[in-house]
Amino acid sequence: MSNQFYQIKIKAYKYPRLTGEAFYYFGKLLDTLVSLKNSYTEFAEILTFLLYYIEYVVGGIEMDYTLVYSINNEKSPETVYVNLTNSCTNRCIFCLREQKNDVCGAEMWHDDNYKLEDVISQFEAYKPTPKEVVFCGYGEPFLRREMMKEVCKYLRANYPEVKIRVNTNGHANAIYKTNVAEEFKNLIDTVSVSLNAADASMYDEICKPKISNAYEEVKKFIKACTDAGIKVSASIVTGFDKIHNIDTKKCEEIAHSLGAEFRNREFITNGY
Ligand code: SF4
């Protein structure tokens, strides 16, 4: 085996998520070439990912894990964001992950292969201590439920004045088949749950959920959070295309009926 091939193999193991996706996109590329049915956009998406994969994994560029970051790389921000995972049980059509690899220059992709101390040391690098920590990033934070719990416990013990928010797709209770909201009621202050639509069929179209009955599960999760005494903001994103006309008023009514506040986020190309 040549040395170069050996290096590629090592990197491929080191970044299993990227490698998995590379196989997926290689498959799609073959499909596209054979059937010629896919659109130009889809073809461009496939090529973009493969070039990215080749650059990092085959090209041997080391990826810096961005676990904690600030908007515009600010050194003394009021809010820092925690990027615990790139996995998600949705594949929203407006998701930034479909368009770019970074937020404000912070490389967001990683393979979850890090420790609690890594998150803590990246958080500690921000001075003075930020006022707010938001779990979001390129993925669903509750998919690293235990890691998030440990980070929250660390923050509560060492920085009780820091407010903690989680931006979530609201699938946690359905995934773990337990009341995750109850587990986190003393560890987080607010959650922002992506409601994203006024009914299940629109939700499925926009979010492409990998769990069944997702829209109902999201609503149940919002209610579970408000019942647990966690402040909830149910959000939708509008303006990402001209096809999906989301019934904003109905979404607002649903949010309020579940005890949550409502937020309509205008889609911004860069997400910030
Ligand atoms: S829930 Fe969030 S991270 Fe997951 S696909 Fe949708 S926008 Fe992206």
C-alpha cells in the first residue's frame, strides 16, 4: 500500500462522518451521471461536497474543531455558541449546512470526537466571561444529550450568572422516549424550538424529518418544556423561497396555545 493511500485511509477513519457522506455523494454522483435526471443545483451540491472532502481528507488538511465560537470571531462577545454535533434528525431546506461550511469563518464540521475538557477550554478562552451560552451549531444539540448536560452542569457550578439557551428541532423526547425537558429544567434557561410550519405536511416538506410523526412530536416537546418551567420560543423561518407560504398567524396561535412565545425569523443567506 502506498504511503499516500495509507494517509488517506487514516484520515478517512478519523473523519467518519465526512467519509460516510463522501460515499453517499459518490453514489449520488454516479446516479446523476447515469440517469441525468438530477438538476444542476443538485449536481453542484454533490461536486462541492466531494471537492471539500478531497481538500480535507484526501488533501491532508487538519480540521480545527470549532466547539465554541462567537459571531464575527469577536474576542469578548456577550454570547458564545456551542457546536456539539453535526448530526441532525432533520434536513431543512433552508439549513446553512446545505450551503456553506462555516459560520463567520468558524469551521463548523467535525465528527463528534472530542471531550468535555475541549468544550470547556474553548469556552474559557473567552474573556470576560460571556453573558449567554447558546447550544446550536451545525446539528441538533440534544443528540449529544449527556455532553450537553455536563457542559451545563459545569457552567451552572462555575458561572451561575451565565444564561443558557438551546436551539433545538424539538425531537429530543421522541428520540429518547423520555421527558428530556424535565431532565434539563434546572440546567437551561430558555429553548428555541423550530416549529417551522403550521401543519404536518408543510413541516415534512420543509424539514424532511427522519423521525415519524415529527410535527406532533415538536409540539409535544414545546409543551413539555413549558410544563417544566423552561421559557420557550417557538420559531419559524420565512423568506427562504417563493414556494412555501407559511401561515405565520396560525403558527403564532399554535405557539401561544402551547405556552410558548413566537418568533418569525426572516431568512438571511449567511444565517447571521
Ligand atoms: S434542524 Fe437545524 S441543524 Fe437540523 S437541518 Fe434543520 S436547520 Fe439544520
